[in-house]
Amino acid sequence: VPESAEKLWPDGAPVIFVFAGGSQTDIVFWYATQWWEVADKEGVILVFPCEHYGRPTTVTHVDLDIFYLQLAELVKKQYNVDPTRFYATGQSFGSFLGTGFGITNPEWFAAIASTSGVSVPGVRTGPTFVPAEAATYEMIPIYVIIGEGDDKDMVGTLWDGTENWIDLWADYFLEANGVGPKGDGSNLEVNGRFKTWTWYNEQGFPVVKWTQTLYRAHNCIPAEMPMLWEYMKHWSLKDGVRYYDGVPVASK
């Protein structure tokens, strides 16, 4: 909880649940991502769940759906938070989980923004499998950043003629957010090493966003954390209605 939280958000601070990658403990991921720099500046509270040691040298997420609900209630009770502004982020395994929650339980978070991991209904991606029948096809603002040299199933673009996990991820979330089809890729913006595509709804809100970081392999880099927060911070969710900077999102 940064000292700036109470000053900037006296009525309750936003919260980011940060899910580490497989084999990365919460402490390792804390140092690797430097999320504290965003927290100190923006007054956002960070929650880094620990992981279960499934094998002597590997940490992994087990029963995290059950654990998350208990953890969220604990955070609400013990800290001065704004429950309409709970967000999810993570890397690799943590991103597979976060995007998976976006498919099965979009009501848990106001928005999701993560790196190097995507879930797809009915397809095993990485360590996760979301049954097709569990997909809600309900709106959830989502942003994913993938490295140019990432896992082989997540490289390339949506327009390269090769279908992989990124294509399937886009197909689902563009449909769920009512902003498909994917188009011809002309919605590209380039900023240094970051190539970004954004899909807006009829109100002009960026409901689906994808960035490819050039010259990066599978792990994330600290420069991406402010980008994730810049996307998430505009969104809130109250009584089943999503808002972008306080403006309710029209039904798709």
C-alpha cells in the first residue's frame, strides 16, 4: 500500500492483483516488474498472490479461482479500497490465468491487462485450459502485450496467414466485446519498440488492445507496466455496469 494511496484516493484506492509467471514467486515478480513505481506515482494498491509449490523447483497456481474470491474479500475488509476498480495483471502463467478469468468470470475485474499469455475457450494454451462451455462471451476490457520473440504459439501478427494463440485470443475477445472482425491491421500505432493495435467500440472506448514489443522474448520488461496501468485505470465496474472515465458503456 503506497503512502500516496490515502492522499490520492481518500475514498478508496484502486487495486491491481498481480499474478506472477510460472516458476516466479511473488517476491521475484515484485522485483522483476517494478510495479511499485506505478503504485507510488498513482496511489494504486498492489496485491501479489503467492503460489503453490507443485514440485521442488516449480511454483504454480492451484485453485486460484477459489483463492481469488477469498483474497478479494480480505482486501475489501482490511484496506481502504474501491471495489469498483479491481484489476488483474500478470505474466505468462499469470497472464494465462488473468485472461482465462476474463472468459469465465469477467465480473471479477473492471479490466485486465497482462503480458505474454493468452487463454482461449476450448483450447489448451500453455498450462491452462478453459472449457468451451465455460465461456461467457460477456464484455471485459482487455489488453495483452506479447514479445516479438515470445513463445512460438504467440508470435507473428493477426494478418500473417498463420493461426496461433494470438489469433484465437483476438477472435474470442473481439466477439465478446462486440468490436469484431479484426480488420486489416491499419489500426496500428508505433511508439519506439512498441507496435499497438486497438479496437474501439461505437462510443470510442478502447475495449480490446494488443501490443507487440520488438526485440523482447518471453519475459516482460518494466517499461510495460505503466502501459498496462494506463489502459486499466480508466475502467470501473459497478452493479454490473462498466464505465470508461465515468461514462457507462452501452450494451454491445
